[in-house]
Amino acid sequence: MSSASIIESRITTTPVEYQWRRVNGKLIEVSSILNIGIQKAWDELQQTSLLRYISDGKTSFSELPEKWDLGVDIQTTVKTHLLKLIPMTTPHSIRFTNIDHYNHLASTHERNPTIKVWDHNMKMKEIDEDETLYTDQIFIYAGILSWIVAKQTKWLYEHRHKNWQRVVDILDRWESTSDEQHLISPLTI
């Protein structure tokens, strides 16, 4: 049985705020059903080890904190391949603007020299005790490059959602190896 399945992946045009005006940006939405309880999924989502694992093979980051904190500016370097072909390294800034543990929602405001607006919402909704709906919403604006950046972002987030499947499988195997509760995530080992 698959641990997750992408149920939605789309790009739409939407107004976004940039320099105190509304511009035509792009909204990328990717949603999956994870066969894992919401609290366990939420706890993993907040770990840098998860971001590194699900991004592996498509994107890498330089220094990041182990756990996310509200309002802290994180300066990192992102390495990826533009259009799946051209290697690209760019400085990237991340600030968590919302971490809502009750509603399982986290939001970031991000930017780099090419992408002027990158507002990312990570949402989790409980389907039942063993299933969670996970959605990434990314609002971007990169001027005339917005469409290309949106296609690249959709591809990267589909990759991340597919890797969530592996995470759920790893966590399931990890928990079945012992009756004792593990104190660390298997992704950090």
C-alpha cells in the first residue's frame, strides 16, 4: 500500500502583493494524503531533517536550524537545477511568519534575487487517526520569469510530496522495530 498519493497539483494565476501593489503572480498547490496521524506528521514537518530528506535529489540547502522558530530570518544557499537541466545556486532568505500548532499550519515569507515573492503555506488536516491531508501552497512572483519559476516549483514540490511517501514508510518501520518509544526521528540518523 502506498504511504501517500498526490491528489492535486496545479498552477493558477493570482494577485500577489509586491512593493505595495498587486501584481499577477502564480499559486502552486500540491496536496497529498499521508497514511500517518496528523500529530506525527506535524512533528516531522517542523524538522530540518525532513526538509533535507524530501528535497534530496532536486534541491539542497546550506545551513538551516534544526527546528523552525517564528520570526527568525534564516539565510541559506539553495542549489537546484533550473528547468531540470541548468545547475543554479542562489542565496535564499526564509522567515516563518506563522506556526500554528493547534490548526497544523505554518507559513513562510521567502525571497531570493530572482523570486521577489515566495509565500509558502504548509497545511495539515486530519482525515482520520491514520490519515492526514497535507497541502503546500506557494504564492510566487518573479516578474517575467513567474511562469518558468512556477513550473519549476511545481516539479520540486511534487518531488517533495513523493518523498513524503518514503518518510511515512521509514517512520512505520522505525516504530515497528521496538516497543520502546524512539526519542529521535530516523531521518536524523
